[in-house]
Amino acid sequence: MNFDNDITACLHVLNEGGLILYPTDTIWGIGCDATNTDAVDRIYKLKKRKEEKAMIVLLADERDVLKWVAQPDLRVFDYLKTAPKPTTVIYDGGIGLATNLMPPDQTVAIRLVKDEFCRHLLKRFRKPIVSTSANISGESPPSHFASITDTVKRGVDYIVKWRQAEVAPAQPSAVIRWTRQGKPEVLRP
């Protein structure tokens, strides 16, 4: 693992309320402390995105979901173990997150990451991190680092060096809503 310097720099920026540009288990993302309202607002402004459009939050493991979601249905974890690709789950009852991160119905979109870099960062930061595609709203999400615009790169406080050279195209996560009946409703395959 050669990303220790990136982790240290990201932790400093996140703790100061800044924005990072970083590789995830799917596509490159713009991230910030998901509990910091001002930092979340900076992402909305950078992306020129309306606040009503919620953003994804990354967490390292199942037990973290229990801290940031009121009474999640634990059956969702069994489903995620069989999901064929990284999957974001929309949960009811997000708690403790930035008020401008969640819509009025208090749902929250969470993805548990398996990516080594993201897991290390999340475990060391000990709070959820926003992950929204590294593009201006309405533009195509970047399939790899080289396709991220200069506007986005200039708008963040730190750009992770880890995995910048990768050129294999990446895809966004699947998105599901976990229903009250304990079943997945697929919103994005």
C-alpha cells in the first residue's frame, strides 16, 4: 500500500472542512465530511447542483450503518453480500449527518465500500464521507481520473494521487431502496 501520504493529507483536509477528489470502489468522487453542513454546501456549489438532489455517503462496514441510520433492516446486509457490483442503499431514518445532505424525508444513500483506500480513509476518519461523482451536474461522470475536468480539480482542496494512472473505465454503483417488506427496489441497476 503506497497511499499513506494521501490518507494523511485527506484526513487533514476533511478535518478542516475541505473537499477531496478521490478514487472509490466505483468512479472518482468529490468527498467531504458528511457531518459538516458547510463542506456539503461547498460540494453543491462546485457541482452546480440543487440541494434537493441527495448525495451518497460512504461507510466502511455494517456496524457503521447502525450508527448513522435509525433502525435499519439487518436483512439488507445479507442482500449486499450477494450483490454483483457495488450497491448504494437508500435507508429511511438517517441520523447525525449534515442537514443539507438528506432530503426532507430523512432518507440517506449509503454504500459500504470494499475498496482498500476508501476503507482505510473511512476507518481513520471515523465519520461518513460524501461521495458524489467528480463532475459538474448534468455532465457525464468521469470513467477514470484523466476525464475529470480542470474545473472540478481546481474546486477541491486535495487530489489523491493513488490510482490516477488507471485507465480502465469505471461504472457508478447500483442503487436500491430497501422496502419496508424487506426487499430491494432497484432504482439504478
